Amino acid sequence: MANIQPSRTKYRKVHKGRNRGNAKGGATLAFGDCAIQTLDRGALTASELEAARVAINRHLKRRGKLWMRVFPHKPVTKKPAETRMGKGKGGVEYYVAVVKPGTILFELSGVSLAAAREAMSLADAKLSVNTRFVAREELESY
């Protein structure tokens, strides 16, 4: 499994920061007909996002078109186990995508609503935040 990470960054390490408020951008359907949208705030790791993407593609057998609307840009550092305090910040361990409530994670088009719903539920099981399935109004059939 290929590790998703930025090809280059301006700074190697970043501050932890805060994750408050709701999504300003990236909260509406832009490309596909249906999507999964976050209900919680959190940090999705690169491996979670890749596992969700693979789950969707395997279920749909590469039918339809999939858009991944988030990318893990933020590095998370970790100090080695049993290391004394001080001596600076640890090395970069993995990358995360910081998400707020309302952020669209994956969009899908070119498949039936039932197949899309099933694929998105498989992807939801791989993610550490609660999500919901959303679809365009003209396609709603429930």
C-alpha cells in the first residue's frame, strides 16, 4: 500500500494547532453525484484514507469515478519510546488530514445509488470519524 504524503513541504514539522468550528470550504458536492461527509472533527491518517479509498474501489470493481477531497498535509511527530524529556521535538511519524464537521471526504459518480451507498459504508468503517452518506437532490430515491 503506497503511503500518501506530500511530495515536499515548506516546513518539516508544524505546531499541533486547534481544530475548532465547522468546515468553511469543501462542504458541498463539487464533482460527483454522492459522497460521504464528516459529522465529527478529527485528524484522518494517510493510512485510514488509503484504506477507505481501496475499500471503495474494490467494492465497485473500478466502475465509476472517485474523487478524494482531502489530503494528509499535516505531519505528526513522535518521540521514541522511553526517551527523556527535552532534546527537541521528535521526528515525523505520519501525515494527517485535519477535518471539521461537514467536510466532504470522497465523492463518487457513474454508479447506482445503492452500490455507492454500500461502497461508502465500507469506507466509513475504515475511518476514525463518524460520517454520513449524501447525494444530490435529483438522485435521491428513498
